[in-house]
Amino acid sequence: MADAARTRYRDVLRGRDFRFLVAAFVIDQVGGWAYNVVLIVWVFDRTHSPTWIAAATASGWVPRLLCSPYAGVLADRYERTKVMLASSLLSFVSMTAVALVVARNGPPALALAFGALSICFVSAYRPAAGAIVPDVVSEQELVTANALFGGLENLVVVLGPAIGGLVLVAGSPAAGVTLNAMTFLAAALLVLRLEVRSRGSAGAAGESVFTQFGDGIRALRRAPMVVVLIVFCYLDSAVYGAATVIYVPLSERLGTGSNGYSYLIAAMSLGGVLLATLANRFSASSRLAPLILVGMLMLALPFAATAGVHRVWLAFVLQLVAGGGMLIVDILAITAIQRDLPSEVLSRVFGLFEAGVPGTLLVASFITATLLHAFGLTDTLLTIGFGFSGAAVLGLLPLWRADRRAMVAVRALEPRIRLLESLDLFAGASRLAVERLARAATDVALPAGHVVIREGDEADALWVLVSGEVAVSARGEAGHARRLRTMGPGTYFGEIGLLRRVPRTATVRTLEPSTLLRVEGQDFLDAVQSAGVSSSLLSQSASRLVRTHPRLSTSAPLAVDVL
């Protein structure tokens, strides 16, 4: 199992752009977590006030809550790598200002203001990066890619604060803040090396910002399964927000003092790292409801169990389980967004998603603090454990319904799916990729004598013949029309222009009333790219092309990678 996981991670990391995305992510996250530790220590040393510590925490959460929705619009309106680059550079500038304030022992309020400005700038980075991931990895690799990000994010939660502590011991708070500023600069340099180009549709028709924002909401409304998964993701964020409050008195009861807080946080993060190796196993299921319920119960019930625990090692193990459950929910939600929503609105949806997380964290932390004050530690732990487990069970009904609707839709598409799977075009594509293609395709009924595609026109779609018969003819480079062949059900045409990015090389006309499946060109290329171009497809398209346009067969490069 471990060898298989390593193989999957090694395969997905072969992608050059994906490696740069991962490297930029890790560098940024390490700097951010180290900065959080340094800033809180510096603020407390200057003010000796818990209220100021709360203000420092809020300066990181509130700007993210307020700015993420609009940041998502920006990431869909402009080329996404440019948005990431601008976000990193502006964050570098504002964090450098924080470093100068800290170095000169300036007013804490000014440092927090510049820090909040940095969060506003960086809020555009993650929606843009989240939308780019499906463009740099294949459909089969998407879950593995998200699991890698999730595992690394949990690992950084352990390493980042430790690095911040070491910086404080070896240097000064200003050095820690400067380190974070330099991570933004390093991320910008990595983004500059990205070759992928990805852009949404926000503002393409001159619509208002409010309309662009609304398009993201409407896209979510059309994907009920994604909405339910995001709600569950907010539930697991609420558990994490509660944990940040509950870990301090819990560590005191366990006898580990204030140091126990970091041990418990580390345990939850390590649980996420360990579960990341199993991501492909649980994501392979077509029924998400049982997986989400298992993930939520793994996350919540350990808190109820901890209510009766007085041994440090057992509390540590229970938090490992909780961290694993959180990762399950997060990966399924993020992957569903990337798979089920159009690329044109992905950043806006991620912006909406990102805005809800800090809001949930803030509400959950305040409610937990109130419960602690009113009922004490044991009752609060039981409330978290059983309360969120109960919420997960109650939320299971809409998830089952969304699951069932998805299964009904897949069953209705089954004939179309079987037809696409029978084509050598998609021999290496995953079932999920073919399902997505079948869902996006449209049935077209045409009378006899209708021209489906005309030689010389722009190549915009792949056509699959469901029933009927068509004739293929071409003038080609020879300049005189000739009939090449007739085609019956279960055949396809139009792939040459898409694969080679050239105009149509032949004319196809129906010989009798026919039903065809029309697959948009970009959907076709995405599906083929996810599987790689098979040798049989390459051979067949080349033999067709050489009959009519022999020069093009050697001069027009493929639009996708060859296996």
C-alpha cells in the first residue's frame, strides 16, 4: 500500500508545472505558519495583553473572510498565473512593511494593519491555484494531487511553528517576519516558471462585478453534490476552530501544561499526513455519502472519547484519528469542486469556499469558549464529539439525495458512456473522465444529405455516429473532390482537426437520417490529455491525414502529449 502511494505521488510529480505549484505552496505555507508564531510572540511581548493576541489572530482571519469572494472574481477575470504572481509580489511588499515595523518596535496596530493587507493580497492566490490544478494534472491524478497538497499542508502545521520558534531563539521577531516576506518572493519566482495558461470567463461579456460574483453562486446551485460537500467541509472547519480553543485547557488537564497545545495540534496534523497515503482508495468509490460520514465521525467522535481520557499518549492517538477524518472530508470537497464545475467559474467558487472557512473558524471558536465558561471541559468535549457527529448524520439525508441523483444521472448516461468507452480515442481514460465527457456531450439528430462538417472550416468538435450512415469526401492537397469512405454506427470523425489544431481536412455528409453525439473540442482534448494519446489513435489519425493532406501529417504537431 505504501509503495503504491509513493508511485502515485511520484507519477503526479512528474508534471513540471505541478512541481512548481507544490514547491510554491510549501514555501508559502512554511513562511506563513512561522510568521504566525513570531507575530503573536512579538505582539504579546509589546502589549502583555490577550486581547491583542486575539486581534492578531483576527487580522489573519477577517481579511480572508472579506476579500476571498472578490479575489475569486479577479482570479477568473485575468490570466490565473498573472494573478498568482501579482498576489505574491504585493504580499511580499506588504510583509516587508510589517518587518520594518517590527524591526523598529513600531505600533502593534500598524504591524497588524500591514499584515491584514498582506492577507487581502494573498487571498487571490489560492482560488487561482486551485483552478489551475486540473489544468496541470490528469483526471486520474486529481485526487492524488489534492491528497499531496492536504498531506503537505498538515505537515507544515507541524514544521512551520517549529521553524518560527527556532527563528525567535536564533534571531529576532523581525527576522521571522522577513523570512515570511522572502517566501512570497520565492513563490513569485516559481510562479514565473509556470508554462500553463488558465483563465476563467469573468467579465468576458462586460458584465458587472456583481454579476460575475453571482455566476459563481449560480454554478454552485447547479451542482448540489458540491454544495453539500462544501457544507461538510465547513463542519470540519468548525471542529478545527473548536479544537484551537479546547486544546489549551485539555493539555492542562493532561498534565502537559501549555506545551501540550502544540502536541495536540501536531497530532491532528500528522493524522492528515498519514491518511493522505490512502486518498486514492477512498476516492475511488462512486458513493460519497458513506465516505463523508466516516470522515466526519472519525473527526468528531475522538473529542467525545477524549472527555474520559487522562493519558497523554491516548489523547495523542485520538487526535491522529481526528486529523485523518478531516483530510477525508477536505479532499473529497476540493476534488468535487474541480471535477464537477466548469473551469470558467472555478476561481469564483474557490473564492466563495475560502471565504466561508475563516468565518466558520471564528464562530466555532467563540461558541466553544462560551461553552467552556458555562459547562466546563468535559461537557464541552462531549458536545463537540456528539454534536458534530449528530450534525453529520442529519446532513447525510441531503448527501444521500445528491448521491442518488448523481447515480440516476450516470445510469441515464450509461449507453452514451459505453459508446465512448468502446472508442480507441478514450482507451486509457478513467471512468470518471468518460462520465464527465458523456455528461457534457449532446445528441444531434440530422436528416439525410446534411453536411455535418465541411473541409476547410474551423475544427470545433468531435462527432460520434450513434445510428445512421455518413459519407466522407475531400479535395485535399490534390485539389479535386473524391469520396474516401462511408462510416456506420460506433465510428467517429473530426478528431484530426482537434488533435492537430488545423482546419477540417474532409467533408462529412449524412447518407440517411442519423443520430450523432457532439463532443466539444476542448472537452475532447481534456479527456484525451488525461489518458494520453494512444498509439492506435495516433496511427489511425495519421493514416487518414496522409490520404488527403500528406504535408500536414508531418508539419502539424499534436495538441496533446503522446504516451
